[in-house]
Amino acid sequence: MESFEHGQDASALADLKVVEIGCTDAIAFVGSAMAGKLFADMGAEVVKIEPPGAGAAERRLGPFRGGRQDPETSGLHLYLNTSKLGVTLNLEKPRARDLLMRLLEGADILFNATPPADNDRLGLNWRELVARFPRLIVVSLGFFGTESSGRTRRGGDLTATHLSGVGYETPFNQVTDPPNEAPLRMAGRQSDYTAGFTAAAAAMCALLARKRTGRGQHADVSQWLAMVSMMRPSIGTFTHDAPESPYYQRLLTRMKTGFPWVFPCRNGWVSFSPLTDRFWAGTKKIMGNPEWADSELFATRLDRLLNSDALEAGLVAWFMEHDKEEIFVAAQAEHIPCFPVNPPAAVAQNPQYRARGFFVEQEHPRAGRLTLPGAPCAMSRTPYRVRGPAPGLGEHNRQVYVERLGLADTELKALAADGAI
């Protein structure tokens, strides 16, 4: 892996130095890794700190190349840790904490997902850090927030999904048999990623504030509140809307109450919306203008909403005679909101993503050739770029501790023998 130095390229964040510490709780939480990745691929130097031996949680989560569990070939690790420098530190050891403090002396941002009680015990409390390093931006990531009443409680993706109300509403407007259709947890670790994006955005806001004031600050990111703020407006609706408002009433039940967003078709599922007059005219056209579609039941948008069950039945009957790709192409031609619901393999082969160069190819020394999701946004002068593969466990210990911090090789060996790195 190449050695990354300040200002090496024209990336947007090339002048920043970031330190990333993952969650030490047994419940896996990869929010800090997601936040660190966003900065690393935008050009910042990100030093990822992992515990020696087991490494960060994402190394154990998989999926694994070839189905064989290997912490160096976990797909989640390979994605979340691109462009980073990887070092090991056992923060239970005083000498390791001394090294961390030396890293923080030159850092702009710390993403720290260590639980509050561990931070207090290890001297990594955010108050101590911002007092010691006045320009440092300390971003705490946790299940419930460092300063909340739930700071000592454990959480995780499942808890955040359901406590935020997202699980209760999933699948949205699809439930017809509540006793047998329980609330669902979303696929993957979406609350972790949402918390990571929230933390990255908070860090950027703090950086802008530092340009005015010259001082860093603390940002406290709660996993479940990130879900509340970023995924659905439900909590805001309950706290700010009138109880008699339609959306407030809609959230009182999981039962299907109107037109769904996703429909079955001949070879899977498709998302489709025919509600506006323009969309409905296009829908009738792609269906061949069937006689039933000209019924007064569907004459206006309000009519289509009031008679959504009948409209849904007619649409599904037509959808079941066609493949999702066929429906998608026809709908796009008529400017109808539509997309096929695809499995991951099909997404990776999506012609639009390929035409835009969204997926990037990368060679990893252990995992081989990889295809990874690329830039979340495209910038011409300061492009997002995956600058290197995810590091091996402790791969950059010597580069960081010896070449940068000035330790002797004998000291490095002694630290390793003591279990500090």
C-alpha cells in the first residue's frame, strides 16, 4: 500500500488528518469505520486504530472471499477501510494511550466509537480531549449518545432500527396481516452507516466552525437518533403534527392503508407510481390502454387514491405478465417513476451504474481483484478516489510509530511483546 502524505494530491480533504477508533463493545458497530472511509476516500489521511489480535469488528462480520473466514478478506472490512493507514493499539495499556495522544497532537478529527464508560476509565473522555487539544474535533459515536440518559445502555443495529420507528413501519404500506407479519429489521447494517454519514457531516460542520473560531469542539452522534433524523419523519410527526392530521393517523397503524410503493411482477418486484395525472396517462399507454383503466374510479388523483385497492389489482394483473426490466424500460420512456428491485449481483451489473463509472476495481494483496462501490458524489477538481486497499492488521505500525513518531525499532518490538500494539 502506498504511503499517504499531507497534500499529496488534489483531493478535497487532502489537508486533513483523522484518527479513527472503533467500538470496543461486543455488539458490533461500524459507524466510525464508515465515517473514516468517507474522509479517507476524499483525500484525508485516516489512521485507523484496531485492537491487536482480533482487529476491528468488521473483520469478523464478512461476507468472506470464498466462504472461508479470514479477517483480511471480509467484504465489509475491504469496503469500509479503503485508503486508510492501519495500526494496532491496545488502549488498555498506558504506553498505547501515550502513543494515541501523540497521534492526536497533529490530528484534526477524532472519530471515537468507544463506549462512554470505557472512555472515562481510559482517560479518553471527550472533555479531557478537547481541553488537551483545543483545535481537535472530537466526534463521539455511540448507541444512545455520550451525554444522554442512555449512555450506559447497549444497543446496536437491531435496537436502533426498531427504537427509531423504522422497523415498525417496515415493510411500509404492505402489511395486511399484522399478527403474522412482524416488524422487520432492514438488511445489512443500515443504522451503522447512517450514523457514520451523520458523524462525517457533523465533523465537516465543526471544521467550518473552526475556520471562524480557531477552536475544535465535540460532536455527539447517537445511532438511534441518526436513524430518527435521516430515515423517516415519524418521530417529528408525532412530536409536531396535530393528532388529527392524516400522516399522524397513518403512523398509528402498520396496516396497509393506501397505494404501495412496490409491486410483484413476473420475475420479481418493481417500484412504480402512477398517481399523478401525467404518470397515470403514461401508465395507461404502456399497458395498451385497457378498458378498465378508463373507469371513472380512476379519473383523478383523488379517485385513484380512494380506489387504490381496485387500481392495485389491475396493475398487478398486468405486472404479472411482464418482467421487471421490461416494465422499467417502458415506464422510463413515459417518465413514470419506476425501478426494478434488484439483488446485489444485479445492482453490480446495472448498466447505468457502469456507464457512470460508479463501481471501481481494486487489487487487494490477500483478497485479489475486487469490485467496490465508488464515489457518493462526483467532483471534477477534487475527485473522490479509492487510493489504496484496506490495510492488513497493523500494516502501518512501523510507518506511523517509527517513521512518523520517532520510535526506535527496538521500542516497537518491546511494545509488541508487551501486547501494547
